[in-house]
Amino acid sequence: MTMNAQNQLHKNDHWKPWEYALWLAALMSPWLLSRHALIINEIAIVALFALSLDLILGFTGIVSLGHAAFFGMGAYSAALFAKLVMPDPLLGLLVGVVAATILGALCSATILRGTDLTRLMVTLGVGLILMELANKLDWLTGGADGLQGVVMGPLLGRFEFDLSGRTAAWYSITVLLVLFVLARRFVNSPFGATLKAIRDNRLRAMAIGIPVNRRLAVVYTVAAAFAGAAGALLAQTTGFASLDVFEFHRSADVMLILVMGGVGWLYGGVAGAIVFKLMQDAISSITPQYWTFWIGLFLVVLVLVGRERLMRPWTWIKRPARGSDT
């Protein structure tokens, strides 16, 4: 890699003042908006899940409809660890990440061959298989009733998970921030540059000597680890894990979130999660039966009008990030 390219990657990884303000506000939000701590926690978890999908969809060009498999694996692993071994949240989070990472490494072979349609079907199949396994192994997972009675110990031995959700929200936002920083370094590294080359033209990347299959396997495994962390956070902060974490709608919703926020832009998952969860909360309180219709209508308008025109007041934030793909 040339010196100019390395300098550009270093420049792309440089944090801007508005980013520091954004994350500071996010970390303070559970206290400033304590009445809304529960939905803040949900937004942070969904944003992390969307971030994990963006690593393979936005930065590598891998389309997946079975990303919920890793989310569910992280959720059940963390919940089982808390119930059967010990309730420490950080160790449980680590167990969820490791379990999802191993699953991602095993499943990475499924995305190395075939067309996008083949990958869609294979990834979807993996998620359905895991959901059926969780249903059949009811002696371990609780089956259709879910894994209940998951009680978490205090975070860092001091902070109890209260009913208001403030500790849970702070915990999820902190994990999101840490993994966001890691993802930012990842995509702005020379390794990340090769992923974008694969996304833009796979054959050309192979022609210039990039080990395409190895790169795809690594990024798929990393994305699975991030999704597992999101699933672990959900199980830990709700005290419950059910078959719902494996269902197709999880994978579909997170793809919808990325469309809303922007693919190939790390903040796209965060922005999309905020918009999606706030719309879901507001609309479902007005019309519980038809909230999906209004979100679908918003998506159609977003596609027809264009995100830039619809969100023009905020484009000054995104424009500088486009060159960095972050």
C-alpha cells in the first residue's frame, strides 16, 4: 500500500468534534432521559446488530438474510451461562461473543461460493435450522416457552440492573461504543481497504492478489461476533431468551434499518436504529395493528424521494464521512 493510501486511511480514522459530542450525549442519555431508558437500551442493541450486518453488507457486499442466527446464538449462550454457570454480565457477554464467533467461522464457508441468491437462501437456512434446534432442545433452551429465570448479577460488582433500565442502557451503550471504535479501526485499516476492493470488483481483487476467500471468511466471522454481542446484551438486559431471537423478521428488520440509515456508513446503523425504534414506539402506541404499514410507507417514500433530499438538514454530518466510508 502506498504512503498516500496509508495517510488517507489514517485521516479517515480521525474523529471529528461532532462525534465526541454525539457519543457523550449517548452515554449521558440514560440519566438525562431516565424515563426512556428502556427504549434507549433497545436502540443501542439494535444499532450494534445493524453495525454487525453493515460490516458484511455495506463494506464487503455480502447479502445475508440469516444474520439473526448469530444474534440468537449470542442471546442463548449468554442466558444459559448466567442461569447454569454464573451471572456475571461481562463474562456472559464474552461467552455470547465467543459462541457467535465460532458459529460465524463455521458458517463462513457458506458465503464463499455461489451467487447472491444462493447466499440469501443458505444464510436464511442456517437461521431456520438453529431456531428449530432451539425449539426441539426444550430441556436446555425452554423450547417455545423460552429460557426464563435468567437473573444477572451486578455490573462490575456494583451496579444492579434496575427496573427503570438505566444500568442496562448504560451497559449497552458502552458496549456499542467499544465495538464501534473497533469496527471503525477495522474498516479504515489496510485490511478494510481490501474488503472494499472485493465489494467493488471481486474478480479484479483476485487478479491483484488479494486472498478473497480468506478476507470474506474473516469479516463474516467478525460480523458474527458483533451480532452475538448484541444478542447477549438483549438476553442479559431483559432476563429472557426466546425463539424470537432466531426468527426471520430479526434479519429483515436489521436490513430495513440499514436502508433507513445508509449502507456502508458505520453511523448508518446507529441512525437507522434510532429512526426505526422511535417510529415503532410512536406509531405502535397510536395504531398497534398497523404500525408496520406506516414504517413500510416511510421506506417507500425514502426510496422514491431519496435519503439526501428527505434528510437534507443532516447531510453536513454524513458528507465528510462518505470519503471514509464510516
